[in-house]
Amino acid sequence: MDAMDLDIDVNLRDIQREYVDFLDDEAEKGNYTRMIKDMITNKEQRLIVNINDVRRSKPLRAAALINNAVEELVAFEAALKEVVNVIDHEYLNMMNDVFIGLEGSFGRKHVTPRTLSTHFLGNLVCVEGIVTKLSLVRPKVVKSVHYCPATKKYMERKYTDLTSYESYPSSSVYPTKDDEGNLLETEYGLSVYKDHQSFTIQEMPEKAPPGQLPRSVDIIADNDLVDQCKPGDRVQVVGTFRCLPSKQGNYSNGTFRTIIIANNIKMMSKEVSPLISSEDVQKCKRFSRQKHNVFDLLARSLAPSIHGHELIKKALLCMLLGGVEKVLPNGTRLRGDINILLIGDPSVAKSQLLRYVLHSAPRAIPTTGRGSSGVGLTAAVTTDFETGERRLEAGAMVLADRGVVCIDEFDKMSDIDRTAIHEVMEQGRVTITKAGIHAKLNARCSVLAAANPVYGRYEEHKTPMENIGLQDSLLSRFDLLFIMLDKSDTDIDQNIADHVVRMHRYRSPTEQDGEPLPIVSTADFLSTKDLEACADDSETPIYEKYDTMLHGNRPRSEKIVSVKFMKKYIHIAKMMKPVITDEAGAAIAEAYAELRCFETENSDLAKTQPVTARTLETMIRLATAHAKARLSRNVEVQDSEAAIELIHFAYFKKVLDKKKKRKEYSSDAEGSENEDEDVDMDEDDEVTVPLTPSRRKRLRKEPPEVLESIDETQRAEEADVTVELPSVSDDRLKKFKTALFNEFRKLHAQSLPLQQILESITKDGDEENPFGILEIKSCLHLMQEANQVMLADDIVFLI
């Protein structure tokens, strides 16, 4: 037996000598010698070694390092101590120990928690996943020192267990007596401890097969590897795959619990990026510079299998692009995530829109209202059954950090559970203070929720607030709230029916009769390198090929962007950080002030949610997202106008139509210059038409209630007033204002019919010099120019 141990020691020394030659490379490039010196200078304990370098220099050692990790790591760390001792012999006395961390390419040993099997036991593996549970950091005894008062001698004992690299675990019983039976006192100050922590990583939600529970694996982290991650982080863990005997009572049941003893922990990027080549970047730049509206084209290509809902698709595109997150010097965070709530009747494609976002967003976590609790969405404190200690477990919103959380059946959640997400939606973090644990977890995600009205279907005779049934504190955290109604219209119903039938008749060109379709078609990219470093050789088409069954009656000139290209375009656009120009900022501020003023004066107006200071931030985020869609560095006036239009539609269910008519007139004036251009006549095309300052100012002055009523007739009336109405002196105008305000005050109204005002003022006005009808209209015109009243549809509104 002694001869066998001697052979093992000789073999370890030979292996150690090879690793010393590898680390002491000063005669060659000197990379690792420089890295060791930097480690000593920075007072670090772990040297990160790329296994590809070992594979090039010592191929036998690299193969043994992966297949027989324990012995090789013991020899490797002994070699590192030897090299460090030569460079600085006092460093080891100060740091107690130094370690080796590995990175690089692990080939078939690069796995996920689902692909781990018994074949990898004892091997060095690289597993990637998302941290779900994290224990507290506890001290673990390495060496205990004991003093005997009778003999006045010290004795020490070292402790190892199954998570140590040593082969034989020692007894964990503390010595209380020496060999002669004398009592011992433990010297805790002289004993040596190490930090110990365990956490659990789970396979990526987007990589888990549908219909199967995600797998997880426990990780043991010691020394400098503790507190390297937190729940919700995506990590790559390099370590030794080991099994521990599982005991029930005093008997082993033959099954083993597997763990990974961490050797290196590497944080993965929060952004899940597609494979993007330099050609893709050039394609995206050329696509953003085309003549027709890029934002409209992308929105039209979003969920093309769903008919209608153009403005809602534009809002979803803004959510995928997001605004710009900012952290002020005082620590205040201005979120850039856009939250959207869809409320409507059944069968209006709310859930289908959510499913499309889940398919197109790089990172999206689905959940439902009844199947989610407050702690399930945020974070929960659980108890470890083995150690009895408290552990922090991340919820859906923490797991979706820098992504999207899709909550279906939002109305089915209880009020207590909905209250738990208030902090997440505004601050982007989860604060946990319970069971002696105080932690802040990042949950910087967008929330896309779908809900049914309180009464099952939307009641037209009730206000939106009564139909929604949610408190204002929660509604104000949603940037946009859309009410989707199932209205009976013969033409619309016919178009929807034709569209749905075409979708059911569509078949892929590669699909055969009776062939089952694969559930998962995406491949897992398991690599220690970033995905950006890998080039995708296949060319990404910009547009989908025209298919009569798929695209229906759409003209061939109305193109649809492919899903693959849209994912890459959105990923590149999200990297942009547009800056708000002075003109765009002034337009947003003016629109917000008018919305607040209009809401105050028309408190009985039906609106989906209150206009608060968060509405101003919503305008900024939407305008920024619109600028990102153009790959622009600046947020311009056209971006702010697009954001204002979405706000009007979401808050007051009104569409800005009058600019559309002006656009048609402008396009006719341009002649045949844009005949070959694909022009989409959706509502957002108005941003491409330059407006004069006076007309743009008057456009923003119009309250949302009457935006649809301003048409060519009103413009003709304004022209007639300008030409035919008589002039009015200041004294007569002052008398008219007094009479008009008295009429409003007497009836306690904010708006009166024009005919009633004409009859009242001509009858009860100045008896000596009564007002004529033309004179009254002239006074109203002057007051309208001064923004004191507004005349629309023969109704006078008091501003």
C-alpha cells in the first residue's frame, strides 16, 4: 500500500512539474507570468487559465484535466503555489491559498442542467443556466486549533468532506480530549475558516422543451467564488461534477445527489443577442434609410397573422425597442421599459399578441394571472430542507431582467398579488426584507399584460374605469392601456373571416400530408464564447416571400419584414441611445400640459387612465423608441408627434385624422415624385409631412375629445370668417366676453351649442346696442385665436 501511495505521489509530482513549465513561460511570450504578477499586485487568489492554451502546449494534460479533474487540479494548484512562491514568497503566507480557474472551450462537456448525466461524473464540465436559489455565505472550518491547559500544548486538526479535492473525507467531530484524556479548549481565533455558499442554477426558460419542467443543478462555491452572482443572473459555471450519497436516517438508499464544485463563475450577457454579422448591420442601416416610413413597415410586419390593431402593434414595437434608461448622479433611476395593458372582450387576439411577443422578443417569460402569486412574480424566501437555512428564490420578473414579462389573464390575479409588482414596474427592482434577509434584486423588465373587463365584456354605458376595475396606482404604471372591443361591423367581420380562413388554409412549402411538425426548431448554441463572435453564414432575407394564401389581398408592393431580420433589426436598434432635441422636448412638454389642462376641465370625459406625471415620461419613452426604429441619434419632432398620437389613442380612444388629410393634400402637390414609393396610409405616416409652426401649434391645442371632428368644413368656415366677418372694437369684445362668461357660469357648463349662445346674447345682451349674429361670430373667432374658446361642430368649448 505504501508503494502504491509512493507511486501516486511520484505521478503527482511529475504532473506538477509539467504545469510549472506551462505557467513559467517567461522564456516564451510570458503571458501567464505576467498574469501571476498582476494577481499578486491586485491581491487576488484565483488565476484564470484558458484551457485552449493548455491544449496547445500540453495536450495530454488538457485531456486529463477534463476527464480526471480532481487529481489534475490538485497538481495544477500546487504548481501555481510553487511559481507564486518563487515570485513573492510572502504572498502565500498572507493569502493562505491560491487557486486555478478555467475557461475556454470544453467541447461536449459544455452542457446544460438537462444534459448532465452520469457519464460526466468526475469530469470538468461547463454548465450554463440562470440562478434561481442562493444561500447565505457561511464560514466553513478548514483547520481547528485546540489548547490543552494540563499539558500546555496546542494541537490542530484539518477537516475535509466530499466537496473537497482530497480523496478521503475526515471526521467532522470536534476533538474535546487529547489522547491522554485531558480536556481541550478550542482556539477560535487561531482556527482557519473559508467562505462557503451554495446556489442552484436552472436551464434557460427559452431553451427548455415545451411541456417539460426545467431542470436544475446545485453548485458549491467556496473562498473567492462566493457572492459572485445573485438570483436572476445568467451564469456559466466551470466545475467538477460529483455525486454525494443520500441518506435517509442512518441508511443509504442507493441514490446519489449530484453537485458541481465550482472552479470558475462567468457572468453571461444580460442581452440575449442573435447571430449578427457585419453584412446584417449594413442591411439594417440601408433598411433604415429607405424612403417609406420604417416604423410603419415594422409595425405592419409585427404579428401579420392578426388582422387589424395597427396602433396596438405600433405600441408593441415601441415596447420591444424600449426607451433609454438613465441613472442620475444622485442615484435616481429613470426607467426605459415600456409597460402595456390590453383590456378587451374575448376573442380579440389579446393572447395571440402576447404569444407573438414571446416568440419575437429575445428574452420573454410567460405567466398567467391565476397561476402566479405575488412572490412567484417577484422573489420568495424559502427554507433549505437539508441545512434548514433561509434561501432567496427569484421570481418570474427577476428571471426576465432586461426582457419582457407576459402576464395573461391579469384580471384573475388577486389584489394582494397585483400590489407586489408595483415596485417592479416603476423602480425596476425587487426589495426583500423578511426572515432576516434584506436584498435588492434587479427586475428591469417590460410588462405586457392582457385582461378581460370586470363584467366579462366591455359595457359601453359604463366608464372605462368601471370596466377596468383596477386601482389608479397600478394603471398609472402602465404606459399605455388599450381597450379592444368586439364591435359588429359587416365589412370588418368579413375581412377578419377571410383572414382567419386563409391562415387555416396556409401550409408551409416543406410540409407534407400527415407529417407532424416539430415542437422546437431552434438549436441551442452552447459555447464559452459570446454569440456575437460566431458568424451566421446563412443570408438573412429582409422581406418575406409573397404568398397569396398567407398575405391575402394585400398588394405585392406592401411588403412584410421577415421575423429573422426583425429580430436582428430590433437588437441593433436597442443599442441606439437617442438624445432629445429642443424642438421635440418642447412639443412633448406642450402636449403634456394641454392633456393635463383638458383633463382638469373635462373631468367627466371618458378616459382609460388618469393623466399624471408618468404620462410625460411615457411620451419621452415612446418618442425615444420611435427614434430607435429609424436608427436615429436624435429624437426629433416627428418622433414626438408619433408618441403623442399613441397617447391620444390609448387614453381617449381617438385617432388623429386631420393630419392624414393634410398628408394626402401634400402628397398630391408633390406630383409624381413619390409614385414608385410604397406609402402606407396608416395613422403614423403623418410624421413625414412638414407642418408650419402655426398649424402644428394649433394641432396640439385641440382637445382629444374633438380631434376627429376637425375636417375640411371647419377649414372652410375659418376661411369664410377671415374674409366676411366684421371687425370688432376692444370695448365690444370685452362686453361680449362678459356676457359669454356669465352664460357659462349661469348654466355651470364647459360647452354650449352655438345656436343657444346666439339666441341668449342677442336676447339678453346690451339693450342699447345689441349684438348681431355676424358680430358674435367675429368675437368668437377672436377669442378662438386667443385660445380662450374653441368652436367645433357648432359647439363652443370654454378653454
